[in-house]
Amino acid sequence: MAVNLLLGLQWGDEGKGKIVDVLTANYDIIARFQGGPNAGHTLIFDGRKHVLHTIPSGIFHENAINIVGNGVVIDPVIFRKELENLKEYNLDFKSKLLISRKAHLILPTHRLLDAASETAKGKAKIGSTLKGIGPTYMDKTGRNGMRVGDLEMSDWKEKYQALTEKHLKMLAFFEVDIQFNLKELELEFCAAVDVLKSLTFIDSEEYLNTAIKNNKTILAEGAQGSLLDIDFGTYPFVTSSNTTAAGACTGLGIAPNKIGEVFGIFKAYTTRVGSGPFPTELFDENGETMSRVGHEFGATTGRPRRCGWLDLVALKYAVQVNGVTQLMMMKGDVLSGFKTLKACTSYNYKGKEITHFPFNIEEHNVQPNYTEFKGWASDLTTMTDVKKLPIELLEYVKFIENYVEVPVKIISVGPDRKQTILV
Ligand code: GDP
Ligand code: IMO
Ligand code: MG
């Protein structure tokens, strides 16, 4: 059976967690393939809200196996808190939450290095979630990292010690004042490692390829979004992993010819947390309305998300890089009441009109050109049938489909599992 992928097409927080949770009923296995606790995936059902950071969003379904793939970076401390938050559900983690031995570990000093690097950057900071993501992936590609499988070796503490000492020297190099108590951090880390070790570690590439052979259904869950991809995003204001479709192959050990459908998720408008260019960003009442109605605050850091109109040039680029076969449009309900909507359909780039996503989208290079749409007044949040949706919304969707040349298969009209309309 082919592996289906689900990815964010913007700057993250498109609603991946919600849709993975909705789709899990159709899958045997849900596998996260990159990112780490910088992610915050929100699930709402039975009137309760859950935010997952490292644990895949299929965890609440009884029959699904959830895998944390080799491409993910794991902070045992945050992971432990996530497990504790799920305690009351009595989930059998040992059998339904499997961890790749090849996933890299975030050490306490990775978090400190992240903070030091951001502080040293000053105004040019990336706006990192400060979870240690960048330094951990740097150690991975620098061939210094520690992996989950190392924890099964007798010398893991020596490895940990050597890497920590190296990090402390690097910290001094930054010449910024970062306060910390290493002893306390290490106690917390070691206790959390013990919890992590109580779970099942697997050779996940072997597990998944055997599952494919045995016709199991697999959904790969992405974190962040395509515009935060280390190669194709708005570099350097990106995360440190490949958030695009190729990342699922390297982050799970699945060959490209095993990929089936690629589900691309986007918000009906755009948001971004942290620094970096954002051509369609709004600083007016419209932006404030999106932020207020959409509750646009980061699920991991609580920071306000910047809001703006839908950028179809960027969306088409993400669709292309990922090979998206089906689209899912989220948060259309937030736009109810707007008299007029806009979507960016080309850029003025250095004085010329272009429709592709260029090397640099900083404000001094790129100004958006908009197409306008008539808005709709009705509340969508109780609608369940595509035929009942306002004609103006359907026209907006049709325009998007024609522009990016991929059909929209799900329209989400609220945060709850149930507020999901299949087209
Ligand atoms: P993720 O990181 O892609 O999983 O997305 P987040 O959970 O960070 O952010 C999405 C936010 O939008 C969460 O608060 C969700 O509960 C909420 N949400 C998801 N879909 C919808 C929708 O269709 N309408 C509304 N109003 N909220 C939604
Ligand atoms: P989910 O999976 C939105 C952003 C940060 C920052 C940049 C780098 O919930 O969609 P990092 O901590 O990776 O060094 O931060 O990327 N960022 C996200 N923005 N959603 C996320 O994840 C994000 N993960 C990282 O705000 O700008
Ligand atoms: Mg999020």
C-alpha cells in the first residue's frame, strides 16, 4: 500500500493536527517525519482541546500505531510532559507509540545554544521557538549528534558528557549572557530519558517498509510548513529540516515510489509566527479581525501570529515542490463577514510582474498584486454539507483550484473534529 503524506503549505499552523486526527480513522499507522517540539498541533473533540508537539496526531485513535520517525528531533523533557498530559486517557504507549532509534535527541545545551544564537543575532533573529531545533539538526549534519538508539548503549552518558562539554565551549563563544543551572537541567533530562526508555524503540525504516509490504495504510504527518523548509522556504527565516514531501522519504526511510496521495493543507488566509518576509501581511483592521476571530496565537509559544491575505503565488509554489494531489482549506469560517476578500495572484518583483516564487521575497523586492472576491456573511461553523456553503465561498475555492490546478477535497469550518466538510 502506498504512503500518503499530509503537509502544511504555508508558514505552519495550517491545521495539520486537526486533519490528521480526522483522517486517522482510515489509517493503520501515523508517522511524524521531521521537526520536533517547535511544532504545536491542536486537536479538538468532545469539547476538549489537546496540543501535541512530538507525539503524532493519531494518538487518540484506538487502533492506530503512532511512529516518531528518524527525521524528528526529540526533547525527552518535553516528550515526558506530553505523555503526562495524556495520562487520563490510559493509552497504551508501549504498544501504540513507537520511536525510531535513528531520531536525534535535543540536549539541554541545544536549547541554551538556540537562545544564545538568537540573542547574538539581535534584530536579525529568526524568531525561533527556542526549543533547540537548529543546534540539534546542526549536530546531526555535523555528525556529532546523539540518537535515541544511543540510549540503549552502555556508554550513552559519556557521549552525552562529551557533547555537552563541547556545547559549553560554544556557548562561551557567543559572548551573551544566558543564565542556566546545568545540574538542574541534567537531572530533569536524565529523569525524562528514563521515561523515554520505557517506550518501544524500533528500526522504523524496517518497520514501515514491512508495513507497506503487508498492505497497511500509512499517513505521514508533516510539521511546520513548506515556506519554513530549510531549502525551499524563506531562508534564513526557516526551520532546520525539510518540511516538504522529500522530507518524508528521508525522515521515514520510504522510497519516493512508495508515496501515494499528497494532502496539502492551507488556511483561507495566511499566518506567520516569528520573523521573516510576508508579502501579503496586513497591518489594518482586516488583519486584526483574522487574528481575533481565528485566535491566531502560537500553539507552542503563545506568540501572536502575523496575519494577511492568501498568497496564491506562494501556494502554487508549495503545491509544485510537494507534488500536492489534494488540497484542504482550513479556517474559511474566520473570513465570514468580510465584505471583500483579496488573494495575491502575482508579484511586482524588481519592477516586473511575475507569477513564480522568486529567490527573495523581502518587501523591497516584492509587492503583491491582488484579485478581489465578494465575501459572504453567513456563519459556516454549523454547516456540514458543501451544497449549503455560500456561493461566494465556493467561487473563492474554485478560483484557488483553477490557479494552483489541484482540487480542494476538504473545507474545514471550525476547530472541532466534526467541523469538517468533505467535498
Ligand atoms: P498545526 O500546527 O498545523 O496543527 O495547526 P495549529 O494547531 O498550530 O493551529 C491551527 C489552529 O486553528 C488551532 O487552534 C486549531 O484548533 C484551529 N483550527 C483548525 N482548523 C480550523 C478551522 O477550520 N476553523 C477555525 N476557526 N479554527 C481551526
Ligand atoms: P507547526 O508544526 C509555525 C517557526 C518559528 C520561527 C522559525 C524557526 O505547529 O506548524 P525553530 O524553532 O524551528 O528554530 O523556528 O520557524 N516555526 C513555526 N511556525 N508553526 C510551526 O510548527 C513552527 N515551527 C517553527 O516561529 O519563525
Ligand atoms: Mg502549530
